[in-house]
Amino acid sequence: MDLRIYYENIRSTETAIGDDYPVIVSKATQDGGKDGTMTEVPRRLAAKMVVDGVARVATAEETAAFRESLAEAQRKAEQAAAAARLQISVLSTRELEQLRVDAGKQMKG
């Protein structure tokens, strides 16, 4: 393999990729690579993986769906973190009445 041609292919593929961080879709490889796994990588790495034949650049529809799934996963993680921060205290009836009396005194005074 001529390394000059190899790196020239990487550079030309890199210029053809529009995004700074494109989404790529993996291809099945002989060394165990799974087909269809999507990830967002820097443009230079995406170009190298495309030239090496282990991935392809995702279509606009695939990219939109991937980024939407990431946003949804982030929303769920934030909700889970907020739920973990929620604190609940159990009060007896007498303690609740005392809090009401104390709150009433603060409102008047």
C-alpha cells in the first residue's frame, strides 16, 4: 500500500465531510466490528474510518435520529438525577401541627 495515496484519500474524504463532528455508522468487520453502531467522531477520524472501510458517514435522517436519541437519553438522565435529589420526610401528626403553629407565629410576627 502506498502511504501517500492512503493519506491523500483520507484528506480528500475529510474535505468531503461537512460537519466538524459527523455521525458515522460502523460496518461489520472480520475482527468483530458490529454493523450499524452509530457514533459521533471528529472529522479526521471519520475520514480515516471511511477510507479504512470500517464505517460510513450517516445520512441526514440517520444523523437527526441519532442526535434526537442522545437528547432524549440526556433528558432521562437529568430526570433520574433530579429524582435522586428529591428528599422526603415523614412527619407525625403532632409534628405537622407544631410546624403549622410555628409558621402561623412567623406570619404574624
